[in-house]
Amino acid sequence: MQSFIAWVIAALALGGLLAPARPGSAQELTLPLMIYRTGPFAPGGSGIGGGMEDYFALVNAKGGLDGITFKWEECETAYDTARGVECYERYKSRAVFFSPLSTGITYALADRSERDRIPLLTLGYGRSDATEGGTWPYLFPVVATYWSQASAMINYVALKEGGPEKIKGKKIALLHLDVPYGREPIPILERLARERGFEFRDFPLPSPGIEQSAAWVDIARHYRADYVFQWNWGQSCTAPFKEAQKNGFPIDHFWGVWWCGSEEDVRPAGDAATGYIAAAFHASGRNFPVIQEILKDVHGAGRGNIEESRVGTIYYNRGVIHGIILTEAMRVAIKAKGKPLTGEGMEYGLSHLNITRARLKALGADGFMPEVRTTPDNHGGISGVSFLQWNGGKWNSVSDWIQPEAAVVADQVRVTAEKARADKGKK
């Protein structure tokens, strides 16, 4: 009997009746997701991953996307570049996109993804020159890059000081991990310092950046900075608060990159973090229809992918935005290219996004995230930044969308993109 059953299964498989579903089949799409739920940066990876998966679960609860429902398989990277590359190689044969959640992994995969025609979504991290689609056709920052963020921070300083001319002579310090990610804003800040007349100095921290006492003595007492920007990650985002307080530095003049702007970054510091300002490309909290739908239809149905207490936090909401952008790109791809969905189809979808305010309202995300528009030449990235302030219990918005110095950022993109094309042998 066992032999007969085996023969039947083999015959059916040969006939195609039991053929495994391809990635992008009309019924179910498997999404390989890079994630880091372990290691020192686990709050970021688990928050973003949980929010993204909850959004896919919400789409499933509503009947799917054009007949497609999602399931996902996580590949743990622990925020390690080598493990990220391993995940990519393991899953690339059935992936239609990857979201590396790491600048290091993004750099390592940039050329591979183009060769394999699998787009990388890099919201708020990765290569700042990836906005240039002609150079990086399979990289998609979509929202503001580190360069846009750095220049928007300078424009927000000017706004707080009372006008662009009031920034002249100010001293601005950058406290950063001494790794490529931490050094990313330096060229923009150096150029703006020359052009706008403020002083700029960077203060590198050897990884993991926990010991900061000497740097803060230098920043606050010797350099006498007017504003300090931090470009840290994980525990090195939390370490500065007590040091700033100890050195008498006003906390509302200490501002963070959006990877130092989560609840997990400020809560451990207690009162020392009250008044701190961080950049953002989305809102905080649960007061949005899309989040309320997730609470009702996903967590309420016992299908949540993260503790319910984290729903509405910064990292969680960032994951929901990943889900929205990816799903909208799939919608565009299917409409233009049909099924099954492929990596090339996703490249088309990500490079033809037009998420208007009307569409955001339909998604329950008006005010939750900015409008998004991409083209094959412009993969986003030169866009506005908002600022949030920690009041000791929650994040509050303290700005409208602050626009970057678009011409400066575009010029820096042009310079580095030309070099990247030369390195890749492109014209």
C-alpha cells in the first residue's frame, strides 16, 4: 500500500497537479522577510517586522490583494551583514522583493539585487544616492534619505532660530557611530556649513558607542555646541541623555536621526530624555483608521504578529508603512504586468508609485505617512521630514513637513551616482 501511494503521488506530481505554487501564484504569495528579533537592535527589527506582518494580515483579512493572499517566512539576520547575504541567497529564487532593514546589508546586496532583478525596499536607510534610478534601478528608498534628513535638520534649526540668516555662526555637532551609517550625513553637513556660515564638527564613537563621557565633555564644554545631532543606533541612542544632562546641555537642542527616535530609545533614560527631538517620516500613536483596523481585525482575531502593547509605537508604525508601500507596489505591478508577480514586476510597481492623499484616506493612513510618488528615474528620497518631541510619556509632533535643501541633496546624489556608474561600467 505504501508503494502504491508513493507511485500515485509521483504520477500526480509529474502531471503538474501537485506542483508547488510559484512565488506570485494567483492564490498565495510567500514573502521571505529579513528580520532581526535577536541581538542588540532587536527592538527595531521586531517592531518593524511585526508592523509589516500585521499589515499583510490585515490585507488577508479583507480578502487579499486581487485574489492574492500573503504568507511570510522570516529569515533572522540579527542585523549582521553576512547573515543578511545568506538570507538573500537562500530565498532569492522565490522572492519578489527584499527589505533588508540594514544599511550594511543593503550595500552588500545592491549589485546582486540588480543582477537578479529583485528590488530592495530601503525606507529611511541604505544608500542615499539610491534615489537615482538610472544608477540603482533595483534600490528604492521611497521616503527621505539620510542626506535629506540631515539638510532638513539644518532647516529646522534655522526655523527654530527665527530665520535662515540666524543660523550663521551657530555651532552644530554630530555625535555618531564611526561606521558608514554614522558617517552618512557628514558630506551634506560639511557643505551646508560652508554655504550657510555655521560651524560643524563631527564626534565619532567607536562601535558600539556606549561610552560617551569624553565625547560629551568635548562637545558641551570645549566645542560649546549650540545643537547636537546624534546618528547612533540601539543602546548608543540611549547613552547620551545622562551625559548631556551631566554636562548641562539643553535636551531640546539635542536631536536624533529617526533610528534614535523610538520609545525604546528614550524610556530607559527616564526624565533625562524629556524634551528630546527626533526626526521622523511618519506619525506615532494609534489614532489612525488603519491602526484601529489592525487592532480589530488582526489582533482582535488572534492573528497579531507582535505584542499588542507595541501597536502604535514608532517602530511598529514604520513597519505598517513598509506594508502599505509594498502592497501598493504589488497593486500597480499586477495591474500593469498581470500575474504571477515577479521581481521585475515589483520593480515596475515600486518605480510607478503614486500614493496620493486621496489614496491615503482610502487606506486609513491620511496623516499617518506622507504622499509618495516615484518614477523610473526618481526612486524617492528627496522629500520632507517631520520632527517629534518626547514629553516623557509619548511622542508629539512639533513641526510640519520640513523640506530638505533639494538642490544640495540632488547635487550630492549626482556626484556619487556618477562615481557608482563609473565603478559599475555604466555610462
